[in-house]
Amino acid sequence: MPKKMKLDAVDACFERLSLRQPDPQTELDFTNPFTLLVAVVLSAQATDIGVNKATKGLFAVADTPAQMVAIGLETIRRNIRTIGLFNTKAKNVLALSNILVETHGGEVPKNRAALEALPGVGRKTANVVLNEAFGEPTIAVDTHIFRLGNRTGMAPGETPYAVEKELLRRVPDRWKKGAHHWMILHGRYICKARKPICLDCVISDLCLFRAKTI
């Protein structure tokens, strides 16, 4: 059974991460809950930088569900063609926009079940939207957070959902709003998959990872 970091150490980790980055933000560009939702849907198997390049033109012509429906599939597809799986993603963006117009009055729902019912929206995407757009204390587990949860011992788990449950159980309430962003950014720039930069890590002395880089 993997070792778990002590709860007071988990608290200390987020204290330090918050001091390094007091106001963590997503690196996806968006202007409202709808553009956030679309950006997160497009970000699957794509980089935030790549998504931002694609959505700059897309959101200039359509930043509401009704406008997205109006421009149609070909225009959506043309704008996001540089992103992986763009054909499927374009269909999902159009379909979810239609549903938002027809079922939710053109608004992004604040309800998890309603979000997850939208095409291309899974638990992780719903968590990001609930957290970033509506301030819910959710923690979306992507590859970075899954790695951090296991590598550091903060929240070991065999699946993203298992790690999410452990994080929600073990992270103090005062850190839950920002935990998602702190962990993603730390995993993206410091605790990298192949070679973590342990010398520049503010939580290295608390981390249970044995093969630290020197």
C-alpha cells in the first residue's frame, strides 16, 4: 500500500504553494463560463497554448451558445483545425451549444449532472467549470494532478477518481478552491513527469517521492 503524506504536511504543502502563487489561474483564455467550457472541451489531448491560439479566432466570432450555433460546424472546424481530434471536438462544441440554447436558456448549468450530460464533457471538464466559473471547491484530476497525488503521497490512488476522492478528503477546506490550479502548475513546471526539478520545489522536504533529482 503506498505511503500517504500526513495531513499536517498536506496543509503545509498548500501553504507553501499559495505563498509562491497567491492567485492561481487557469492558463486557458476565456471570458465567460461558456468560453471556459468550450476551451476545456478542446483541451483534451492538447496543450493550453495550442487551444488558446485556436480559440482566439473562434471566440472573436462566437462567445455565446447561440452565436456558436449560428456560425455552424464548418466555421467551428476551420477555427480549431490545428487542435488534435478537431473534427470530433467541433461536432461536440456545436452539439453542446445547441443543448445549452434549447435546454438551459443559453446558460452554462451550475449542476454537475447537467454538465456531464453535455457532449464531450466528462467529470474532469465538469470539475474545472464548477471550480473556475462558479467557485465550487472541486478538484479536477488531470495527468499532472494524478502524478502529484501519487508521487508526493498527498493522495495516492489507482484511478483519477480515486485520487480526486482522496484529495477532497485530505486537502483542508481553505485550500480546495485553488488546489486544482496549484497542483497543475506545480506538475507542469516543477514536478514534471520524466525529470522533476526537485531543487526548485518548495515542498520537496515534505514529498515522499524517493527518487528525487539532485
